[in-house]
Amino acid sequence: MFKINYQIKNALENIFQVILTIFLFFIIVNVLLLIMESVFSFQSSTNLVMAQFDLLITSLLIFLLGINYFIFINKKSRNELISLKNLIIVIFAIIPFEFIFLSLFGSNMGFYISILLYVSRVFHLISLLLIFRIIESKFISFSRENGLDYGIVAITFIFIICSILFYVFEGNVNPNVIQFEDAVWFSLVSITTTGFGDIYPVTLAGRVITGFLMISGVSFATFATASVAGSIITRMREEKVIREKKIEEFNEKLLLKFNENQKELSHIKEKLENLEKK
């Protein structure tokens, strides 16, 4: 019964880790949107969609944190997580400030309300970044081992900076780039090398940015693939070494046991021979 329960729990934990890894990517997307919303102004309809997306992320975050804390974390780690600092981080991470402010005051907020929303958004953004330290994810540990976390941070900054630069250079001259959302969409299409063709650069600076986005996207995909493959091969080698070591230890114990049995058999044979002589 214990073995079956352990296997079920281990399988559920692996499934949870997959779900948690996917969710972490959505947190990164939410952080990107919050950063760009703090720098540039979006349309009211876009702000509402982003607020609803943040509400969805915070709701799922509460659910996944609860499952991770009460089911999969051992008591020792659970006690280590209970601190005033972590509690503050979790509170600011799970409150959907954007949705609350838009629901209460609408899109036409006053100056002081807008300042309060901006400050709350910054604290919410910082808490979402710090929540990665609280969530026990195998993906986070895995990305730290192979340096994939640096690649994710680098490609994120490249995406943000290139979106801003593309809007600066193309916003006044490109008829297809009217809002900042258009620049963000173009950067996303370019960095993934999808290329729908609905928006294209018309300036030299825009073309340079587009080329850089494409090269960065392909380079990150290559780096991520190589890092993951290298880590998997390394782990397989480590597991092979551990397995061979265990087999060697087992063979040594087996040989030792065999020698002990041989000594006992020799001792019994000697006694039998003595009895026959008598």
C-alpha cells in the first residue's frame, strides 16, 4: 500500500511540475506586459484585457501555491517558507491591482489614483519576480544548472528594448504602426521568426531591429535546445555512473557473502571430517 501511494504521489508531483513550468512562462508573459504598461500607454480595451489576464494569473497563482505548500512541500521546507518577507511577497503577488483599480475607477482615473496604481503595479511586478524563489519548481533548478535562466532574461530584455526602439523609429513614418501594441506584436512575430507580413519595417533602423530580433530568436532557440540536450546527457551520464557504482557495490557485497559462505562450508566440512575420524 505504501509503495502504491508513493508511486501515485510521485506521478502527481511530476504532473504538477509540468503544469507549474507552463504556468511560470505565463507569469513571465504577465511580467512583460506589466513592464511595458508601466512605460507606455495602451488603449483602454488593451488595458482591460491585460488586467483580466493579470486577474487570471493571480487566481491560478493562489491555487498552485496552495497545492505546492500543503501537498508537495515537506514540513521542514514549509516552516522555512513561513516568514514575514515571504508573506509580503505572496500578498503583493496575488492581488490583481490592475483589475481592481479599473473595476473601481474605470479607465479615466485621476492623477493621484493613477500614481497609486503605478506604485501598486511596481510592487506587484517585483513580487511576481520574487515569487520564483518561493515556488519550488524543478524547471527553475534545471534552468539554473544549464544557464537557461540567463538566456530567458536576455531574450526578455531584447524583446522589450526592440519593441520600444521599433516604435520610436517606425511610429511616425509607418502607417501600420499606430499604437505601441503594434510594435509589440511585430517584435513577437519577428523574434519567433513567424513573419505574418501584416507589419513590416519601412526605415533602415527598423530593418536593423527586425534583423536583430530574428537572429536573437533563432540564437535563443538554438541555445535553449543545446542547453536542455546537454543537461539531459549530463544527467544520463551521472545516473549511469551512479547505477554502475550501485552495481559494483552490490557485486562486492555478493562476493563478500559468497566468501563467507565458502568459509562456513569449509568449517562444516572440517567438522564432518573430524567426526568421521572418530
